[in-house]
Amino acid sequence: MSDNYLQLRKILFRGQTKESVLSFSSGINVICGASDTGKSFLAETLDFMLGGKELRVITELAAYAEITLDFVTSDGRSWRLQRAVTGGNFKLTDLDEPDSKPIVLKQKYVRGNTDNISSFLLEQIGLPNKEILKSSTKATTQGLSFRNLARLALVQEDEIQHKGSPFWSGQFTTKTAELATVKLLLTGVDDSAVVAVSGDGVSNTSQIMLIDELIAELAIEIKDMGEERDDLASQLTRLEQSIESQRESLTAAQQQLERLLQQRGLAFDERNKIQGRLDEISELLARFTLLNDHYVIDINRLKSIQESGLIFMHINVVPCPHCGASPAHQHLEQICDGDVDSIITSATAEMQKTERLLAELNCTVRDLVSEKQRLEKQCIVHEEDYLRLDKAIRETIAPEVDSFRHSYAELIDERAIVQQSIDLFSRLDRLESRKVKLQSDTPVKKKKVRCKTAFQSLLPIVCR
């Protein structure tokens, strides 16, 4: 087992106008503080600088563009890693060689290549080119990556609270590789000596094992559910009937609501139409009142002319007091530009015409007043209809529709839950059928390949 190690010395966040740095020293370093002050984010940042893919975005990170991590190795050499906060490749600088240029290290690990961050870190801790078991049934291996070790060195808060083995992430597909990594750290022996097993029988066996795991998970879910399949089917049937009944009630209530809304709209439109006509009549009556006053004034003026002419006709004719001319020689019709009889006749005719217009106006006004009174009654009726329908909609029909809709939604949700529970049984049936088919297709093994190493001996200890 290798005794090489890495020790962190400093992590620095660099922006255009500010820098934030946190230094470490040999031994135990304790970082404490109130909740939501960045302790967990610091652990995530260290994982990010050791090859992690993405860094969680927080508001405080917006002011920084680059992160720098300084560390020393067991041989005393000092190194510096630089990486953009958005991710990507690394820049590696040898701090013991001031004139050395930074080297670019790729983030992605490629087995056999040394130009990536994982291969460099593994080289520094004495674990380069190591193989770990990937599948115990197929006896296949994979290259050891520093990411296999990072989760053992950097333990996040949710992993601390997780119940179960600290060496296992909980993913069945990576369980073998994770336990093989622990075995390598404990024994110093990798799995490069394992010989892969070929054959369709092994492939079917691995599928059967995976199906067994899925069946076990489904069995636990079904057991925790505490429902029988027949009971769920009966419950689903009853729910379908209830949903259909509730749908009919909801549809009927919505149709009634739509009818009342339509009637209320018609009452509203009729009321507005009548109100518009009433406003028009009011404006006409106001104008006709002015016209009536004008006619009355004209009639009074014409009556005055008529009365003045009659008085003038009954005045005695006498000689002119100025010149002494007799009435026969005074030429009164020339001086007055017409005789008095003509003036009286014209005034009388004009007065009769105005009186006739006034009579027609009064008739029109009476018709308008009558129409106004009739429309006002209709407007009151339509207003009452509108208020009655609006009250029925707001206080009765709309709440009833909302109640039906809420009950319908609850039934739909409940049906979805029951259907999901039934689907668990269906999935279990499909998995069991698939397992039976694979078992019938699996050939009898003529030779059993042994792949038992120290890894299998450690499984009971690691999984405790």
C-alpha cells in the first residue's frame, strides 16, 4: 500500500476586483460557522478542483472568475492548480520551479493517458496505472481514476447523514468498483491479474442478477405499500366509476353555469342598449325644450306684431301736422314700404305656421316621454335580471362548479396513485417473466472461472 499523500495548503478565489483566500496547514483543519455560510460549498469547491465536473452556482460566486488550489506532495514538492469557475481544463504550475510554464491538464480521464488531472494526482500518491474490478460476474476491470478516490477523501454533508456503508454510494451499477477501490487502499493490490470471462451464459447471469436486484426493490416497495393487487384493482374500478359520475356532475354544472353566464350577458347587453337609448332621449328632450322656448318666443313676437297692426288700423286719419297734407295725399303705403294689412296677414300666417310646428314638437315630445317611461321600466327589469343572475352565479353555481372540479381533481390524483401501485405489480410480473426467459436461455456452465480475490474477502467487512 502506498504511503504517498497530498496536503492542501491554500485555495483562492480570484476576480477582477477582489480575491478571497483560505489557507490550510498540516494536521487537522476545522472550518466552522453558522448555517448557510459556505462550509458545504467549500467542500464542493475542493472536489471541483480535484477533477469534479461542475461547481454549484451561488450568488457570491458571480464576482470570481478563477479558482487556485495549492498543495504539496509527500516528496515535499509544491504545486498549483488553476481552473475557471465555469469548469474546463486545468493549468498546473510547479511552484518549486519559478521559470516553469504552466502545463494544461484535461479534466476528462482517459485510461492510459497522462495528460489529465486524474493521472497526475494518481502519480503523486503512487497509484498510477492501477486496475480495479468493474464486474465480478464478468471479471472485467477498469482503470483506477482519482474520482474513485475523491468521494472517499471528500465526504459531503448528505453522505454523512446517509444510512449504510460509507464506502458505497448506493448505486448498484458502481458498487463493485467502489468496493474494489477500498480493497486497493487497504491491501495495495489492484485487480490487474483478473482474467475476463466470456460467454453468453455469463451475460445472462449478470442480467438475471440485475433483475433479481430490481425484483427485490419492487418487492420491498410493494410490501411497504401494504395493498393487495386485487384490492387495488377493485379500488381502481370504484374510482373510475366515481370519476365518471363526478365528470357528469361537473359537466352538468358547467353547462348550467355557461347558460347563466350567457343569460347574464344578454341582460347586461339589453340593459346597456336601453340605457343608451334613454341617454339619447334625454339629450333630445333637452334640445326640444330649447326649441319649444324658441317657438313660444316667436309666437309671442308675432302676436305683438298682429296686435300692433290692428291697433294701427283703427287710428283716425288726420291731416299731417307738419305739412298739412290731407290723408288722401300722404302716401302712407310708400313711406311704410307696404300697407298694414299685408303686415298683419304675414304675421298671422307665420304665427299659424309656428303654432303648427310647436304642436308637432309637443307631439314628438309626448312620444319620447312615453318611450322613455316604457324603456325605464324595461331597464329596471333587465337590471333586476342581471343582479339576480349575477348573485346566483357568484353564490351558488360558481362555488358548486369549483367544488365539483376540486373533487374531480382529487379523484384523478387518487386514481394516479392507485394506478402507480398497480404498475408496480405489472413491472414485477414483467421482470419475473424476463428472468424465467433468461434462465431458460442460459446454457449449462462447463467450467467455472474463479475470480475470488481479496476483494470478495473484504465485502462482508466493507458493507457493514
